[in-house]
Amino acid sequence: MRKIIAVVGLLLVAATASAISQGPGGRIYMTERIEDEFGDYYISLKSYEVDANWDVVGADAPMDHGLILDNSDGYRGQKDNVGISPEIETGAGAAVGAQIIMGAHYNNDPVSDLGETMDVLRITTATDSHSVQVLGTGRAGAGIGAGWYSAGNIIGNTEQGVMALPDPSGAFMDAGHYYVDGHDYHHQYSVVTDTNSDGDCTDNDEDYLAGSRNGNIAQQDTEISNGKLFIASTYSGNPAGFLPDDASDEAKAVAEQNTVLVRTRNPDGSLNDLTPFIWEDPALTAFGENGIRPCGNALAADLIDGHDAVYMTSQSQSWIGDPWQPEINDLMLFIDLNNDGDAMDDGEQTAIYSPSTEPNQWNDPDDTGWTDLELIEGDDTTFLMVTIPGGHWLMGQRIMVLELLDNGDYAGSFKFVVVDMVDAEVLNEIEFDANAGGDDIPGDATGEGKVDGADLALWQQNYDPLGTDPTNDWGKGDWNGDGKVDGADLALWQQNYDPLGAGVGAVPEPATLLLLGTGVLGALGYVRRRRLS
């Protein structure tokens, strides 16, 4: 969790910058859409190893892990109908071996009356190859029968689904649970798991643990942060009824809203309805002729000084005539400073990077748009990795890293990591598998590379199961990033207990276990006494 130093205004930056700080190093995984000589489309997985200086290690060409999806049958040519968003479930750093969860649309049987369903895949990467474990083969709304949805009765499906999301932190979902969607005529969002141990987490009613239906919502990108799910979406429908009462009249008049939606989970595992966190508002003309106009293809979510924050692009200027100069898409930071559930109040939006240094004039040929965003935590610095088309998508793709300040703003330093990938027809998504540092070991609050009694003492000292302290962070014992210091963090300390820093887990000694037990009882007793007082 980062701290806000100051809220800054509109910043227009040209493609010049000072040297960027060192990062953690790691491996960039990329999904890429490819068309073969017969006009068939495929999805491949490739990767680059990157060192601490953000330089590619070894050959300039990426490692090719092979084809993941064959979309030649029934392909529609749209990202939201392909479902290839990769999410790392278990990392391996710069070495191969990461496990990646993907939703694979148009890749399976049976085919329903309404269309095809989505597989839930676990991809394990290897040198120049990969292996696939099918976690779920999906099911469609048709075939469940008439009345498959009725008021208060959600029967989940993965009809034309695009999203299969894990939560390694455990803050939003339990281990082995995946957040999926299906959208035949309405969007179904569900948490699934293999309840009956038949090898498929999507094939029967019992697998769908929680969910809801939302009409006219087209998911584009998803992130879990602070125990919440953020969804970049388009066509949210009925904005006058969907947006909060204090939204502007101009925003409520937009027929089809581009938004970022947020969903929270209740203690019993049920999911709350999606609510708008960011929305299109033509009245905010300080950010360009279009006001705030979110571009729903990419987002990155974070927690900054106890406030939910989202990075996203906004189309500040529409198409300006020259076909080689598309609309201006500014990179923006939205922070919910008053913690009211959205980031659209005055002072909660900041344009931190723009491909224009003059009003209404695109003049940066390196930065014309942003197709994916990925936050990367270094030892002392946070970075934002972005994929961008190099002037035009036919000119290839590039990957750039921006250095961020503690308040989330752009620090003025960036570096192109990968340039001129002209063979990439569409670089849809990236994931960065960072090398683990000392403070990346869950349970190591002190950052000294060990998980021991000193870390437990900090957890006990800052015990806060309700998350009342907005400054809860890694150093205070919030190792899963949900804003609380509680039993879930304690479980991570136990799991990674390593007093010698040898890199292997050890069983806590009896004296430590006794301290652990008395510490938990003491913390719980303190909470009880505070409530009774």
C-alpha cells in the first residue's frame, strides 16, 4: 500500500524522461493473436526475461511457448469474444514455470444453441513450451432449461465467457476458487470451484458458489485489489438509474456508459452487486473536449494510503482527422479519496501521462494508446507497465515501464522494454512475473528475508481484523493486501515460517507456537474489551 503525498493536477508529458529506477526483474508473459496463411486465428503465449535495469535478457526475440487457442472455428475478431486474459496464479520470477489462469472462449465442445462456452485453463509454462490443465469445460445457459434465471435464483454459466480470474492473495476468493463470467443475453458473474471433485469446476449447479446477473455489461479487463474486484466495462446500460444520485446530468444522459465497476464480497462468501467506480462524464472538460471518457480495454488497481485507486485511459480528444493520428488517450489515475465507493468526486482524477503536449494536438508518435496496464512492486518503487501500439497497430507493439511516485503519480521516468514487435497483430494482454525480494515473502514484515518472531510481533501489535486503520500495509502485517491485519495474514506467516531465511519453510518451535497462541488470544481479547468499553 502506497501513501499519498499530494494530489497533483493535469500533467502533459512528452516522450523524454530521466533514467528509471531499478526494478525487481522477472518475466513478461504476452498473449498474442495470430492469423495464419489460411485466414485462421490463433492465440499464442510468449515471454521475455527482463533484468533489474528493465533490459531484455538474451535474444531480442521472445521465447515462444506455443499456441494456446485455436479460434479458427466461429471466430468473431473481437477481444471480448476471445477470452484470453492471462492471470498469474503461481509465479516463478524470471525462470519459466509460472502457472497462469486463462479463460478460453471458442475452444471447446459442446456448442449450445446460444453459442459456445468458455474453458477455464491452467497454463504451466516451460522452456519453449507449455502444458495445459483444463479446470472447467464450461456450460451454456441453453440446455439448463427454461427459467434458468429467475428472481433471486442464479444458475451460473460460462456462455461466451471471457474471464477466469484467480486470487492468490485469498482476499476476495479462497484458494481453488475462480471468478468467471458468461454472457448470452445477460452477464452472469460467478465464483466457481470443483465442489464434487469430478475434475470440472463449471459443470454443475453446486460448482457455482455465488453470483449475480447484470444486463448489458461487456467486461474488458479485471483486477483484484484490497479484497475487491474491479472490472473495466462498456455498455453498462441505463446510466440514469445505474449511476449514483450525485452524478452529473451530462453523465446520466450518456446512452452507453464506459465504466469501471467494483464488486465486494460478504463474510459469508456472497457477492454484492456491481457498483460504478468510474464513469463517463462529459461535464469534466478540464480533462479534454470529451471530459472523462474511460477506454474500457485495460485497467490496473491499487491501494494508495488506504484509498482504492485505478489506473485507466480516458479519451480526452476524439479522432483528429489524419488516419495515422488516432484519438488522444490520456493515462489517468482515479483515487477514492473520500472512500465513498467511487472516484468521480472533485479532485479524485489526475491525468498523469498524455501523448499530447499541446491542447487537442497528438504529437507523440511513440504513445498513441494503451492496450494493457500492469502494476509492478519493486523494493522501494512502484512501476506501471503498459502495452502501446507504435503509432498504429500495423506498425507493431511496444512495452513501456513508467516509474510512479508514492502518491501514484508519474515520476517522470520511463523506459521502453520491448519495441517494434511488428509480427504481433494484436498484443492483447501482458502479465509480469516479478522476481521475489525479501519483502515479497508473505509473513516477512521487517523485509529482512526471514519469517520469524519479529514479524509475528508486528502482526500482533497491529492486529486489526476490521481494517479500521487506513495505514495497514505489509510492514504492519497485512500480507494479503486486503487492508486488514487478521487471521488470514497469520496463516501466511505460519505457512512461510523461516527464521533462518533459508528459503524453505520450517515448523515453528513450541515456544513460538505458545507465543502465537497467546498473541492471538491477547489480540482477540483486546478487541472484545474495546467493544465492551
